[in-house]
Amino acid sequence: MFATVGSALALNTDLRYGIYDRFRSQPIARSHAWWGTSWATPSNMCYASCVLVFGFGAVLGFRTHGRLPSILGAVALLLGFALAIAGMFLLKGAVNHSAAVCFGVSTFSLSAMA
């Protein structure tokens, strides 16, 4: 979840220093850079969580007793949770005016969720 704070700060910095203005000269839609950031963070979180949970769990001796659809359902639930958390922090990164305010608000939100 701390990686989402970094993504929010990166988005805030990109918006503030005009990287999206530079993308206007490229033949892409303006929303593609936003969607790239929005989907990269939860997919990285899901990949890391799956490697940590299933990979290290298997090394330590954990075996799932469910079938493949229930395991895929758990991964889908994990991806949905990661998308919701990342969307919340990316919205904070887009709304706040400076990186310091974005970091403070995001850190406060993380402490409130714990």
C-alpha cells in the first residue's frame, strides 16, 4: 500500500511539471497517460502480493485446498482491492497542489486505515 503513495506523488509531480502537456504532441489520447498510471500501480501490487503470498507460502509449506476458480477469485478480489486503494491515492495525487501536501494527506490516510 505504500507504493500507491509513491504513485500519487509521481502523478502529482507529472501534473505539476507539465509532462502531460508534452504528450499533446504525440498521437495518443490524453487519457492514456492517466490510465497507464492508474493500471500500473494495482497490477504491480497484485503481482507482488501474488508472488509474496503464493510464492513464499508454497516455499514455506502452505498448500491451497481450494480449486482453481476459488484461487482465481481470491486473486481477482486482491486486484479489486488494489485498484480501489490505488484509485483513492491517485485521486489525491491529482487533486492536491503540491507533492508535500499529497504526501501528508496520503500518509494520514494510511495511518487512518491501519
